[in-house]
Amino acid sequence: MAMLRHARAGVWAALLLAVGGSLAEAKPFRFANDGDVGSMDPTFRNETFQLTFISNIYEALLRRDRNLKLEASLATEWKQVEPMLWRFKLRQGVKFHDGTPFTADDVVFSVNRAATAPSNMTGYFASLKEVRKVDDSTIEFETKVIDPLLDQKLVQIYILSKPWAEKNGASKSTDVTKPAEENHATRNANGTGPFVLKLRDPGVKTVIAPNPNWWDKAEHNLTEVTFSVIQNDATRVAALLSGEIDFIYTVPPQDTERLSKADNTKIMQGPETRVVYLGFDQARDELQESNVKGKNPYKDVRVREAFYRAIDIEAIKTRVMRGQATPVALMVAPGINGYVKELDVRPKYDPDAAKKLLADAGYTQGFETGMDCPNDRYVNDEAICQAVVAMLARIGIKVNLLAQTRTKYFAKILGPGYNTSFYMLGWSPASTYDTHNVFEQLLQSRNPAAKKGAFNVGGYSNPQLDALADKLEQEVDKAKRDAMIADAHKIFQKDFANIPLHQQALIWSMRKNIDAVQLADNSFPLRFVQVK
């Protein structure tokens, strides 16, 4: 066994040398998060940590650089050659991890796979009419409408090997609403990216190693990367302080100062593009999880406004988030194209006004509702939900909170029928960095055929907002487009469609010998990591 371990170490050291490293510089890297990657399938879940981990193994046609600017990846050139036609030239000589060549057929297969249910990425293809192979090195995307953001939408659409997927029964995506159902792509991977999957132990750890045949030049100096799931905050912090791990992706706010002052650790901090918010089931005629029968209180805008005014956002900011959050009134944060500072003004916290609104809506004694919340997805997510429960109790609302791991949570709220009455969710339009992504995915009426509203969990629907979102998707005149975005924000706010809470602070902590690049979308490309 010892000889086998030494042999493996020698193999991986040799592989590192093959990608341009040196034995003196080569180092392993160990990092942890409070939740796991849900699957190795790149279309399983449209969620930042899932996609950022997968991006180390799989690649898209385009990617973003250290400054979040679009750059070539598996495509070397791309152009909107006609208003509804995009053409991409593919990189030649690229191989998948199993040695098979990357081809135009793989791109067509992967795009169609991502665009088809049960893929969780279908919302990126509302404008797509057809993807087709022109020749071995050229792909065309024909759209149904003008889509100036198509190239940016492709950044998180990762390319699989068609022969590998078909051979192993993975031609269709796995289903986020049925996490127990697996196919070969759930625990195995075959990408073109900078790292190769070595070990997948769900809920415990995942190990990847450098790809010796990667087409690009490695900027990292890593021999092996071990990702561990450490759900308990105190345990995760202790592992970093002791040197058991090198980096934690989710830092508990209460430990930030301690980690910034420790001898061997440091903090990286900045604003994140994510907005954390609360949503309501506005679609059903009767809530699944309420003592109100025969009607749905959330269909009444007065009830939604009452909930909004009952939440003390400053208390959440100072007491729960320890100041590491910026309250917002929009579904997008500063840094996203389409953010309008003048509209980013929250209604006044006013429990008395909230009680009156409830009474006017016919709920003088309040009512009971269920609430769904993850406990390992957003910073202090369960603690935020617990604070909301206490705040709503003051206006007569009894909230029955169900906090679960992200795998169970997403399966419940995104399952057929969107099984929730009141919920927390967070969203960063990290593919396009544009407000239209939020409208199309979260706020437009649910329309599976049009691939819109896929993450509109509460079923909010306003035809005016739908029409504006469709128009601004195609508008290329910036002034006109900005005016449409502002109008759509105003409709959302007037309807109290959701309750935006805050822009989450982005905080990482690591050992002092680690160099990493912190991006505002909270993505974590390992190709930029150096261990000194």
C-alpha cells in the first residue's frame, strides 16, 4: 500500500511537471465549504458554488478573466454576424480527459442537453432557435429574437464529450428535484478543463488533480486539490486555524475579525453581486402550508407589503450579519448592469403599519405559514430566517420554519409545483452581469415552453413586467434599454413581488501562504490559486 501511495505521488508530480510546474513549487491545496457540490453533472443545478467547482473540470466556449471580462476558452473567435445569428470558431487540438478529441458535435450535443429539461440551465436558452455545426471548427447559434447577451449566457454552459455521455447513459441531465436519481455524470466527469476528477465521495470530499493535457498554460502550482464538506462553522474555522485546511469558502461573520488577526490566516473581503431575498407563493389558490383555507393571503399585495414592513433589515445587518451585508430594495446589487441607485430605497420598517395592512386585508389575528430556508447555502442563512420568524411573530404571523441542507432545500422548492409557501433564495446574475437575467429567471411569469421564469419559485406574474423584459432583451439602444429596466424595477417594487434583504458580503479566509483571486460573483477558479 505504501508503495502504491508513493507511485501515485510520483505520477501526479510528473503530471505537474508536464503542465509547466516544478517540484519545488508544487503544492497540494485543501479547502472547505459548509455545503457540498450537488453533482458532477454540469447542468444539475444553476447555483454559484456548484458551477464554480464544475468549471475547474469542464469548460465553456467562453470564460471570464481575473477582471470578469469575457475571453476565449473552447471558442477562439465569436461574432454576431447577423441580428439573429452568432458564429463561433472552435479551438483545435483540445482533448477531453479520457483522450478523445473535442469536436463541434460535442458543442451541439452539450448545448441541446443544457437547453432541455430536466437540465437546470434551460433558462439561458429562451432566445435560442437552433445550434448547429457548420463544419468541424465552426458552430452557429440562430436565435428567435435579437439577443445581444447570447455570448455571455454561454459562459456557464459547459461542454461534455458526446461519445462519453452517450456510452455511459448520461445523454440527459440529472434532475435537481430528484437528487437520489443518478446517472454516470453524477459521480464521474470527463471535461477539457484544467483539473481532472480523481475521487468523488458525496457529502465528504472531492479530489481533483491537474490535467497534464490542458490546452492552456497553468497559472496555479497545485499538485492536488481536496475539497471537504465541513458544515459546522466552528469546526470549519478550527480546521483552518490548525492548518488542517488551507482555505474556507464560507466564513461565519462572527469569526471574521478573529481570522483576520490570527498569526497564520488572512481575510479577503469585498462586495458580492448576490442579493438574498424572501419570496411568496402567489400562484396557488390555497397555500400548501398555512391555516388559511380557501384562499391564498399572499395574492393580496397588502399582505406582501405587511411582511416587508415587519422586517427590521438593520437588525439583520447589525446583529445577524455583524455588519457584513448591505440592505437593498432591488433584486440586483451595485455592479450589475441595470442597477438604479435612485430606486434602491426600502420602505420604512414599521410593524404598526404592517399590522394595519394585515387587518385591512382581513387578517386581524394574523395567520400561520410555512417557510423554507437552506442552512448551508448563504451566509448565516438559517439565522436570518430565524430572525425573520421572530419579526413576523410581532405582527401576528406564526411561521413554521423548515431549514435544510441545500440539496434537500432546492429539491423541495424547485420540484414539480414549486412546493413552498414562503422561502429564502439568493441570486447573482453571474453569467451576464445584467439585470435582464434577474427578470427572465426570477420575475417573468413561469413559462416552461418559452424557458422563462424557471426560478420564479413563488409564481409572481405581471404582464407589464413580462412585456418589458421581452423588449429589453432585444433592445440595443442603451438609453432606451435603461429606461425599460427602471420601469420594470418600479413595477416589481409597486407589487411587493419579493422582499429583497441585502447584498451579501463576500468573505474568504485562508492561510497566509495562499494567493487567490476573489471575483465579485463569488466564483473560485482554482487555476488562479498559488500555494507559496
